[in-house]
Amino acid sequence: MSYRHQFRAVGYPLRLYSGRDALEHLPAELKRLKARQAFVVCGRSVSRKTGLIDRIQQILGPVYAGRYDEIDKDTTLASVQAAAQAAHAAHADLLIGVGAGSVIQGTRVVAVLLAETAPVDRLITQYPDNAPAISPKLLAPKLPIVNVLTAATTAQNRAGSAVKDPARSHRMEFFDPKTRPAALFWDEEALLTAPVSLARTTAASVLWRAIMNLGAPSMGPLSEGDRLQAFRLARNAAARVADPQDAGARIELCAAAFLQNRDADDGGALTEKHWPARVTYALATALFNLHGHVGQGEANTALTATVIRHFGGRDPVAMRLIADAFGIAEGRPAQERAADAVDQIFAGMGMPTRVRELDIPHGSLVTILENSLKNFNADPKREFLRERDALMAALEAAW
């Protein structure tokens, strides 16, 4: 391993509370943030099938200003606009996102919509034809956000959000550093409200990223510890996440996702990583946004091994590092060894490893391909526009 000594590291103010009864610290945190009207944003399941939101209401007392509980799996534009209207009507001065990736991202977009006056089309990433993507600067002050996780997600303390609009062929991408949370809560009881199916798909997503991060042939000296510990945590916890009473596994997955974000803040970034990571991310994102019944974890695991076999040859050192991390003996091309390792670990979790297992029509592969060509995180320079044939070949092979 060689270290890359030219990098940029950033830090953001954040308080994190973890463990049993962590939510009991909510009142003190809201007092610190001078909040008087805390508005909860969540989905229907956590609101109507668990007692978590009622528990939060009881803990907050008169500071609780209400809830919007219809953020859906795809974080649709209609749901975040309705949430913003409800928060405005409640005179909210702080937002509490309660959920996993979709809700946490949606809460950030609610903060943007409450603050910015420009039409929504001017608030999202722009994709000029055959030119790099453009992310607009959103300058208005934003309400503070507190996130209460029900499942592990790297969305927990980021600044970007993706929203689905059925009228558009690709995701609407928002980015505003002022929507990073002021506080995070990994409360045991809150995390155990998620069904095993959700815990498993989010575990697969966190583990997928941890595996992809292993392929960096060089990294900044601040990143290595975070990256390796994230992999250890995710690999060990993923094997236990099927236990509906193992809160420790779910907290460890939250910690792994948090360390992945810290790795990025300390100089790492997905766009600097290898081709298999970028291609899988773009294709999987297009797939699960097109087919609402597919989770991000399932989309990742169904594509990754095949994408490694098709694109891993462009980054042989990265593939060797991944294969070596799993102890796969040499003797075959690195991308084949890495692909076998990925197939084995995801199959062992009970996750799909072929796209046809996702119950989607073969005819949608063309749409998935086209939608993958507009993904700022994976392809800000629009290099994928020149790779249509290679991307389609990988999709077909993954079927």
C-alpha cells in the first residue's frame, strides 16, 4: 500500500448518540440547537406499524410540532414537496428524519425546498449534452436536521440527495452541505424496528461499498484506518444481521457506514475509485430507481461480480487488492478471483447474484443503461457516454 500525500480533508460539526435509550438525549440536543418546533419526517411503516414516532413525541413533549409520514421508498418528488408543505404549516424550526436512506435523503430535500425560492428544476444537478454535470450552489440558510436511523446507511450524514419524479428519465439530484445533520442517533430500539429484510439489504449496501473501497491502490494517510475498520465491521455484522434481536450488529453497520463517509471526507471519493465500483453504482442506482420493488442492496449484489469480470481488467491492481482481502489464492486473473469472492459472500447472505433473480423484465435493461448515464457520483465527467456498448454487454451478462 502506498499513500497519496496530496489530498483535501474536511470536517463537519456533529454529535452522535448510540446505544440503549440513546433517544433520551433528544431534548438536550434540541435545546442546544434552540429548537422550539421539531417536525418529524418519516415513512408510513415506522409511523403506523411501530411505536417509534410516538416514543419520540413523548420524549420531546411540547417541542414536538407534528409529523409527515408518507415519504416513500423512492423518495418521490411529490412526497418531499408534501412534507415541505406540512413542515411549513407546522412552523418547523428543526427537522427530525426518522428512517433509512430514502427518508434521510428526503429530509434533506425538505430542508432545501423550505429555504430556496427558485423553481425545483434550478435546484438540481444539470446534465448538458456531452458536457460535465453542473451542480448548482444553493445559498439560502437551511433548518437544522437531526437524523434517527432505523437501518444503516451512508446517507446518514451526507449532503447529497436523490429524488424520483415519474415524469423524468433519471433521478433529480440535490446537493447542499448545509443539509448535513447536526446530530445522529443510533438508538437500539429504533434500529430494531426495521424488519430483517430491510436490515439485510442495507447491510449488503454497506458491505458492498466496503469491499469496493478495498480496491484503492493508494489512499490518503487519514483514510486507511477508517476503510479497513469499515470492512471488518460490515463483514462481521452482515453475518449476524438476520437475527432480529441483535441490535449490536445493526449499530456496527451504522458505524461502518459512518466510517465510509469519514473516509470520503478525509480524501477518498467514489469517483476516484476503480471502474467496477463506478459502473456497479451507476447501473444499480438506475435499476432500483426504475423498479420500486428492488432494494439498493439487491441491485448491487446482482450486478457486482459480473461488472468486475467485465471492467476489472481496467484496474488489475484494485482487483488484486480485493481478492487478497478475501484470501483468494493467485493463479487466475485478479478480476476473476475478486468476482468469485464477491459472489460467495453475497450468496452466503442470501442476496441475489444475477439480475434475473430480481423479477424485472429483460426489456428494461435498455432503460437502465440510459438512466445510468446521468449519475453525478459515479460519472461527473460523463465518461460513460463513450461506454454504452460495454455497459450494455455487462448488463446482458449479469442477466
